[in-house]
Amino acid sequence: MNLAPYACDPAKTRGRRYPQVPAPTRTEYQRDRDRIVHSTAFRRLVYKTQVFLNHEGDLFRTRLTHSLEVAQLGRSIARSLRLNEDLVEAIALAHDLGHTPFGHAGQDALNDCMTAFGGFEHNLQSLRVVDQLEERYPEFDGLNLTFETREGILKHCSQRNALALEAAEPAGVAQRFLNRTQPSLESQLCNLADEIAYNAHDIDDGVRSGLITLVQLQDVPLFDDFRVQTLAEFPNLQDAAQGRRLLYESIRRMLSAQVYDVISATKSALDTADLADVDAVRQSPPLVQFGDDMRAKSMALKVFLLQQLYRHPQVLETTGHARQVVSDLFDVYVSAPDEMPERYQRRLDPSDGVDLAGATARTVADYIAGMTDRFALREHTRLTGKTLLN
């Protein structure tokens, strides 16, 4: 591996919480990636919503396809910047493991339910999945990933949650939120690749669904510049029957332009920073970035998608029902924990001397967050007799 001096070297990892003998044929970050891919939480992503609920169509993105797209974009950029591709891939594949069913609607509903018990945040839940909730190994809970992968997974964290994590793991993955330092460049890259991926595929899914149109997208310079460019080169795509080809080619060019922009802007920032090692990265401002023009265009695209897609009446109606499903499930399980599988019930032993109400709420949140869209709907119908989403 021809890594830059400021890239994360697996031979210099800060290690795992439970020491393990190194694998004979894989680096530490390759081992992390493999553990993530074989996890139960990763498999569930195939039936978890991105924007459109899983039952609304087989061709819309899910959390799994989104994670794969983030990994692909991240690796492409990492290679040009001489960053650690394996670490980027591991972070990308794990970054949404804590997402609830029904996307952000499910997260918002679960956060409301958990207001009195510390709230719910999907980034923190993703870390909780890999640190505690996966049950695969006899020696420890979770996947026992390296510090660097776990750091990348926890891309956001409130002050309250950071203090709690720091108390449990001094100088651990939450410390940077308290001392205002930065994560690795690989972590920064995954954060931006996530944004690039969802902006592009939400255009694709939005047009496929009929909720936004190519005509509307002419008001979005980041997309329309490449639509015009595509039509200049392939005028036959003016035909309405060629709309899919026009959309795909415009998105493909938009993605390429964003990737090249990130590579160029980041290389310039790295040259200016003149970093000696990973520790220098942590003391610097964020360095993986868009250029100014691309940043402004990307922000305009995000505003468009918020107004025209995420707040579309049809989407809001569906997500309103989804929020109700999660809220109803939470109330039922808190009142009747025996409706959950036995392994969750075992966490609620009153003799442990824990706050039983808080432990029950967090256990219920863990159970619901791990559900797929379709399982949550089946459970809701079973427990309430209602069918809110067909």
C-alpha cells in the first residue's frame, strides 16, 4: 500500500478494545470490513428505507445499496489521495448500521419516544451496534472493531453523549467532540462521500417515483449543467422515450465532477497544511472538502431535494404513518416487554439494580432500531390490529 504519511496505517492502529492476535492474511481494517459485512445488522440494511419505504418499490435505494455506493465513491477518492481504502470501505459499510426502519421518520419518532431517557441518534446507535449489540463472538459483545473504524462510524455526537462515552472509554472515540479535534482523513472522506451519494441517488429515485421531474431539475445548476452537456453530445436523448438514459448520464457526469472536485480541493488543502502524520490531521481544520463553487452548488441541490422531495406531500403522508408505527411499537413493548424476543427480555432483570424504566426504554429502542421496514409493519399489525401502510 502506497499510503501518504497522513493516512491511517493499519500497522499503527490504536487497536481494539479487546486485544486479539492479528489475522495472518488481512490487515486490521480489512478484518473490520469483513466483520461488518458478515454482521446481522448489515444484512438487515437491505430492507431498511433510504427515502422511499421498502414496500413502495423494488428499485428504490435501501440503506444497503446506499452504503455500497458510499463505499465505492469513498474508495475511488481515497485511492487518488493515497488514503487507506480498506478503512474508508469499513466505515462506509458500517455508518448506517444503527438506522431505524423507515429512515429519518423512524429515527425522529424513536427520538421522541426516548426523550426522557437520553434520546435516540442513529450515529450513536451505529456505534452501539458494533460495540455491544452484535452477538457473534464468545469473548466479547459487539464486533470489537479498531479505534479508527469506530471513530469514523461516530461522525456526530452531542455533548451529553460524548461525556457519557468518554467516561466509559477515556481518550476514546468521543474525545474529539470534547476537545474539538478532527477525525482521520478517512473518516472525513466517508462523511463527504455519504453526502455525494445520497444527493445523487435521491435525484434518481425522486424522478423514478414521479415526485420530481427533469423540468424541475433545470433549476438546479449542479444537475442541469450536466443535462445540458449530455444533450449537446447526445441530442437524440431529447426524445422523451430516452429520459432514463438522459437522467443516468447526467447523474453519472455530476458524480464524476464532484469526485474530481473533492480530490482537487482536498489535495490543495493537504499541500497547504503540509501534514507529517495522522496526529497532525487531528489538530488541523477539516481537510476533505469541496471547492467553494461545488460546495455552493451542492448546498443548492440539498435545498431543492428538501423542498421538492423530502417535504413532498406524498412522502410526508407515508412518513407520518411510519412515525406512528414506531411510536405504537414503542408503547406496546414498554408496557409488555414479554412481546420482545427472550434475549431482550433477559436485559431487564430487576435484581441488577439498574433503573428498570430506563433500561426497558433503551432495550425497546435497540429492538425497534434493529427492525427492517417490513418486520416493523408485521409486528405493528400483530400487536395493534391496525394496518397503516400497505
